[in-house]
Amino acid sequence: MPRSPLLRIHDMLESIKGIEQAIRGKSYRDYQRSWVLRSALERGIEVISEASRHLGRELKAQHKEVRWKDIAGIGNILRHEYQRVDDRIIWNAVKNELPPLKEALLVLRSTLADE
């Protein structure tokens, strides 16, 4: 049975929450030095990426400021071209791109929950 958009949004928010907890008090240098931290962030981003692919265009259109195509694309790189992963890009994504994504997802969740 396919997961609903509301459940996909939940998955994405749970991954964001986990990433936020993992990086709390951590620096980029900490991230670079920790295989466990790098792997955890990459896995969280993979889940976010995959779940985003299952949100309909109409939902994504409500938040055009979110870089949906890039979110979907980064998962492919992490899964299939892992040797090309750039630590700086991942770190910048979790520090700069996740907060606006989280806000958009919270709005979408609220909208869907009211339906």
C-alpha cells in the first residue's frame, strides 16, 4: 500500500529532526572527522530525498521557494555516486537548506491535516 503524502511529510520531518539533533553543538570540522556523523546525515538526506519524490506537484507548487529538484537529485548522488559526495555541500545543505524545507513541510502538514 502506498504511503500518503502526509506520511511522507512525517518521514521527512523525522529525518530533519534527527539531523538537527545530530549536528547540535557540532562544527564542520566535527562533521568531517566523524564517519558516523557523516553517514547519519547522508542517510537522513536520502530519506528526505526519496520521500520528496512522492509528494505531488500540486503540493510542491505551494512552496516554490523549496529546491525540490535539488532535493530529489542529491539522493541519487548519495546512493549511486557516493564517491562524488562533497562534505561541504552536505554540511551547507543541512545548515542552510533544511530550515526552510522544514518550515514548508510544517505548513504542508498543517494543510493536509486540516483536510
